[in-house]
Amino acid sequence: MKYFNAILMTVAAGVSVAVAALVDNQLSQAEAINIAIAIFGAGAVYLAPVLPDAQYVKWGMAALVAALSALVTFIGAGGIPAVTISEWLQVAAVALAAIVAGAKSIAAAPTPAALRR
């Protein structure tokens, strides 16, 4: 019951995007990635803060959302197989940038012991 609201909000975000994507009774690869972006983005907002070690979960979800957001811009009519090596490297660079930024913010955050003082 502790995680119910967080899980419900995360699922609701995914369902809301899925409903819009399935209006034409087809699910393209770009639409599927947009659903994943909505789910992981909502998970970072609603679910990660209630989990133990939330900063690490949120960090990972943010890196995943950043990478998926970059990937969805490269998907055209050819789908994922048509994404070039250069574009995959850009996706990796975006994910790496999010990981580095997250690591710096976690390192700068006060420890739980420091918060209790």
C-alpha cells in the first residue's frame, strides 16, 4: 500500500500516452518509445522518491529518459534498424551526460547523517 499511489501515477502516465498512440490501431516504434519515456519520466517523479536509495533510482531513470528522448528523434520510417552509428553515438553521449550530471548531484548531496544535525 505504501507504493500504490506512486505506481498508479506511473501507470496512468503510460496509459495516457498509449491511448493517444493507439487511436489509429497501430503502434509505431516511435510511439512505443514515447510510452516508455512517459512511464520512466513519471516513475522518476512519482515512484523514485518513495523507494530506498531514491537518488540512484531517479538518476538511472533520468539517464534512460534522456537516451530514449534522443533516440525517438532519430526514428523515421525505417524504424530502429535505420538509426545510424552516428545517431547511436549521440544517444550514448546524451545518456552519459545524464549519468555524469546525476553522479555530480549525488556526490554534492548531503549525507543522511548530515541532514540529522
